[in-house]
Amino acid sequence: MLVTLTHLRGMTPILVNLDRMLYAYRDPQAEGTVIVFGKVPDTRAGGSGALRNVSVHVTETLQDIQKKRRMTG
């Protein structure tokens, strides 16, 4: 399900597929919500096998995201 959220940097609208979301958490330092969609190898780690999150930071709260998910589902 595709929903429009607001990217924390630049306050631009972004279209995200919440069906692909693994988990979300509140980021108190950035005052936003981080939505994690997956993990990919971190090429900056020098071949250590480390993974990094594929994620987006949005202004909506977890409750806002859950509400949009219910409305579209």
C-alpha cells in the first residue's frame, strides 16, 4: 500500500510502500520517525560483512503512519 509521507530533510512529500516496511521507530534526536525497509551490505565497512539499514526519516508519528495504513488497507 502506497502512502504519502513527509521527508524530514527538506519537508518534501515522498511516496512509500508500507507493505515493504520491516519496522519503524521514533528517533528522539531528529524528532521524527524512522521507517526501515531492509538491510544492504555496507560497502563503507571495508568488506567486514556489516549491514546498513535502507530507511527513510519522516515527520509523521508512528500513530499517524498506523492510521494511514489502516485507512488504505
